[in-house]
Amino acid sequence: MFSGFNSFGSGYVNIPQKYEDFFRCYPIAMMNDRIRKDDANFGGKIFLPSSALNKLSMLNVRYPMLFELTASENGRVTHGGVLEFTAEEGRAYLPQWMLATLGVQPGSLLKIGSVDLPLGKFVKIEPQSVDFLDISDPKAVLEHVLRKFSTLTENDVIEISYNEKIYKIKILETKPETDAKGICVIETDLVTDFAPPVGYVEPDYKALQQKQQDELADRKKHQQIDPAAHGEGTMSKRIRYKGLLKEPNDAGSKFVGEGQKLSGKSSKKNDDKGLDTSKIDLSLDGEPAPLNLPDGQLFFGFPIVLPNANDASKESDVQNTFHGKGQSLRKSNKRRDKGDHASIKSKAPRSPEVIEID
């Protein structure tokens, strides 16, 4: 019935114990090249010697293994995880941002001890440059880079690498709040809040809105002044197509004369309706004259002339010039027109029905 007390009396309970040791700290860049480092310099994990792993296994340290790093020179504290136990004896290799946060130089003495931190629920960060705003999806980037971190500590300035560029981020606040001012970010849902980046200036929205209104008013005013915007002329009028053609050339025109229509009417137009072809140089020799157009306009080569009633009457005259009906070699009774072609029987004299004899 008291088996629980018997088991307690027969042996001791495996209570986790705290691990502490002193190491000389060096940046990861100074590690042996035979050790694979990848992007460990942009994470929150350190390298320890293999003897540290033996001591940790005997002390029954809880997993994940989290460590508290304390600088002996100034007493600054930060936290981190462990990546590998491949360092030389008596040495610990840290990311460069950890050395800057602790304010120590390579070869300084650090006290590294195991620590338990609660799972993080909230963190507020502050980018140290406005370049962080150039990232299109910062949430996805943070979800990716925070996988290389085991802990986050307040007032730490971490470094992340994204798209071959390094960004510095300061940890302003963490929750839940503890005396260690740090949280564990392994397998947890972390709510992230962003503070304005250092050097960011809030734009004056009122001045920006007023500028947009002024630009819109100027655009409307320009449209009212421009007759082409209201359909007062065709494209040829807008680029002064007639004026370009009326400019005479010193060499003179080699093609002069007047055309004739099949209807017999003259093809010469009035000066106010057309151009004087005698003054137009249609020669293809020499350098062509430049066609200078205003910005934002295109020309497709021919002026547009709207049809009117006179043009319709002229077209009807041309159509009436050729009139008649065609004949087919093989006629059918259905298509024969009795009005225009009289039959043979109708041409023969018809005998009267009554004959009178005097």
C-alpha cells in the first residue's frame, strides 16, 4: 500500500541539477574549417566541447538544453542553445552578435550554465535599420530565421541573414516575464509585434494627400485646355499634318498635274478642304523630313476625314455611271425579266378575234 514510499527509500529521485563551467569564448569564424558551420553565425546556438556533454548527461539536464552566458568582465547576461559539442577543450564558440551583446573580446572568460526558460508567447522587436521595410513578407522571414534560435532575451541585438543581406533586430519585450528576461522559442506559437525601425520617419499624410489633390487638379486643368482631349480635332489636326505637307521644298515637286474621275467630274478640291499638290514635294530622293510630335502622341500616317452628305451624293453618281444587268449563258425562266426583253411571240402580229367585211 505504501509502495511509493518504498521506492523513494530504496533510491534517490533523478532531480535535474544545474551545470556551470568557465570557457574562453571565441567567434564562430575562428573555428576549425573542418567543422561544418553553415549559417551558425546568424543564429542563437553555441559550440561547446565534448566534455561538457559528458557532464550534462550525468547531471540529468532537461531538454532542450538551454544555457545562460554571463560575462565575467561586466556581468552582462544572455541566453542561447547548443548546436554541437565539437569545440576544443576549454573553448566555446559564439555567434558574433552574442560577443557584441556581452561586450567581450575573443579570448574573454565566460561563465556558461544550464537554465530553464518558459515557452515564449509574445515578443516585440525593433529593426535597427529602415532597410528591413524592403522585405516583402517579414512574417515568413522571421518564421524561417527563428528556427536557428533557441532563446530570445530582452535588450539583445540579434543578426539575421536574408537574401544575402544582414539585418540587426533588437528584442524589446518578451512574455511571459521572468527574472531571467528570456524565453524559449522552440516548438511554440509566438506572437510577434513590430516597433518602427530605427531612423524611420512617419510620413505627413495630410501633406501627401494635398499633393495628390493638387496633381489631380493640374491634370484636369490640362485636359480642359487641350482641345484634343475633348474631341475637337482628329489626330492629323493635333500634329498639324497639313502644315507639315504645305512646307515647300527647294527642289520643287516632280509630280504635278490633276487627276480625272470616271464620272467626269474634276478631282481638284478647294484650298480650304484639301492641299495644293503643286507645292508638295513627293520625291523619295534625299533625306526625309523629320516628323516632330508632342510627347504622348502617335501618328499612323493619314488624316481622318469624316464623311458628309455631299460625299454620299458623289458616291451615288459614280455608282450610276455604270448601270445595266449582266447576262448568263444559261438562262432560267425564273430569272428572265419580261420588262426589259420582249418575247418572240409578242413581236408577231396577233390575229383579231372578229373580222368585219363590207
